[in-house]
Amino acid sequence: MTENALRQALKQRLDPVTFPEEGRLSVLHRIKGDKPVKKKLSLGLILAFALIAIGLTALALTQTDLLQYLIGSPEQASQALTGIVQPLNIQAEQDGIRVKITGATYDGEKLALSWVTENTQPDRPVTLSIQSASANGQRVYPNFSDLYESWRPMLFSIEDQGFDRNVVTGGMIGLVDGPPLSGEVEMVLNIAISRPKGPLVVVDASLYPDENEDELGRIYRLEKMSRMKESKLAIADQDQLDPSYWISQGYTPLDASGWVQEEDIAMTTDGTQHIYQKTMEESSVIALRFTLDADLGLAQVRSLVTEQKDIKLEDCTVRINRLSLSPLTTKADIDLIPHDGTAESALILQERYGSIMPTSGGKNLDFAEMEFESGGSRHQLKDSTWSYHVFVFMPGQNTFPEEITLSPQWDYFGNKREGDISEEDMGYIEAFEKALTFQVN
């Protein structure tokens, strides 16, 4: 099976997320339930670029690392994005693990970091996880990170040409708690190193056929089994798929994606110790400290609404809490408040306006290929009235438009208005768009 065929097979199951197994499962763990859906538009978050043109300076190299992480294609980075990247060369090593921070940027909402991680003793695999991150003592909440119980060396990865499973470039995008930062900011990033207490073994029923398997599932399963064998790890036979058995034998059981087996396993005799603590142990923490130039990115932010603003329409009042553009983030945060303030009327607004996206000239904005999230739901305000609350964290802008419009019932992937809208609702939508069009300075 070709690499491209494998990608297409996986894409049909998890589109639009298209990156290796460890990163894919990290995303799936984050989008379960009713949480906002975060999507990634490029492979750049996981796959490290392999070839760098001869003659690049250290400055250009570190800047390229962050652009690679953010958009997956440094050559296509806008001048605005390139201009806010702060190259760094901060390195720490502990317990056989080397981590180097290569770049950072901040735009008042998001902090993006890029790094290179390396296990200098690859015969002793470890997992790396962000334990904490702070900016001037304010907590940073990673909403996407390559370091989330990530194995080094990567156990089961796509073997692209030039891709090193052990020396891996990645990064983090996080939201900074509290008021916007400015000037020089003291950053601290703590990365936990955890080691298995015993040899690894893959214990996963999905490696074996079942009665409902179709042809695509069979191909995917065989490809997975092939990669398991290439990893040189022990693989449990089909009649030995009870993780507790392997734990009793001193092994650390994993599923076929590299996650330590935690579910459906009995607790210890005292009922307090979780299985993960029985099979993995945190050996040390790497602390990286550096100074961030927050003003570098803030200079490129365009705030279209500088303070909360209410716009009254026929069926609701639109309260704009935030509307801003930057090379890193496009953010819209609005409440559609029905005139009677009831939950029932808020539901009508939700159905009428649907997905609301920033557009320009009836098309998507010129978004960079970064992660994004968006969503909308009924929400009760502090005064007990109900609203249809919409938030959008879209990618940053390659180029700023002259004006933007908040467009209801917008199909982002189709780059057009949704179909099947009644004439009455279209009238409300057109009035909404006319009132919510803003000039970009």
C-alpha cells in the first residue's frame, strides 16, 4: 500500500485531520463531547521538515521552525507573519532528553512556540508532556500541542523521506490567561519526562480481524500491523489481549496508537492507584526560560471593535464582545440577544443564523493554514437573559482585507452560503450582514 493511499484511507475516517497517529489521537481526545471542534489545515504541526537550504543562517533557521509549525510552508508565509516571529535558541537537557525552543510569537490572544525535541538515548523511550507554561506568572492554556504524552522516539510514525522519529520539530499554540501582555515577558515552559516501568507491549484488538471488517478496514489494519512490527515492540497475540495480564508480567501495555492502556483495567488492591501510575513514572522535568517580545506581534493586531458594542436589528440585538484580526488569529465573539430575552427565542436565532464566519466580498478571508476552532450555542448572560453566543478563532491573515463582514449560515469549507434558506430568513441575514460590515484600518 502506498503512503498516499494510506493517507487517503485515514482521511476518509478523520477528515480534515491528516497527521500521524500520536498527533491524531491527541486531537480526538480534545474534541469528544460538546467541546468546540479544533481543526488543522496542514501537516505542519506534526511532520518536521527535513531539508533546509544550504547557507541559511541560524536566525533564518529558527524563524523557519516556527513558520513550519504554524502553516506548514515557510516559503508561503506572509510578510506580516514573518515579521512577528521572534527567533530563539533556548536549549535544556536532562535525563537524556534535549529540548530547544526555536521561535515564539504572540498577538494578544495566542502564544505560539516551536521547538525541537530529541531523545539522546533512543533505546530508552520516554513520553514528553507539557506540565505547565506561564507568561509573567500568568498561566498559558495550550489548546493544541505536539507534546501530549508524545513518545520520543516516535513509536509508530509516517516514515516520510528524511523524517527522523527521534529528532522531531513541533510546537504549541496556547491561550494566555488574564489581560494582554506587553513589552518583555518572562516565559517558563516545563516539560515532564515519563518513562515506562517495564518493556513496552502493544495490546490492541484492532490489529486483528473481526466479523464486520470491510476491505478498507482490512487494508488499514494490515498497514497498522506492519508498522507495529517495524517498531520492534512486542505485540500481544489475539488470545492475550488482556492488559492486566501484561501488567502482571511487568510490561507497560500500549494500544496501536502509542497510548498507555488505561481503560477497563482494575485498580490496585487499595483502590487508589490508577493503572497509568502503575506502568509509567515521571522521571524529571525540563524547565525552559526565555524572554518574549510581546510588542512584536501586538503591532500587527487590527481591533475592529475596541470596546463592547450593541447593534439593534429587527429580531435581536447583536452584542460584539470582540472582533480582531492578526497574522496569528482572527477572532469574533458575539451574542445575538432576542428582544424578549427568552431561551426559546435564542434557539430561533441559532437556527436562523447558524454558523457565522468573517468573510470579505462574499468569500472566505485569506486565512493562513493554521489550527482553528469555532462554535455557537445558547448562552445565559449575567442579567439572566438568553443569547445565541458565537465565537470564532480562525487562522491569522496572510493579507488584511479592506473590510470584513460577519456572514451567517456560512459554509467555510464550501466557501459559500449554506443552501435551503427561506426567503424570510434570508431577509434577516441580509440585514445582519449590512449592519455587521467593518472597515479594516
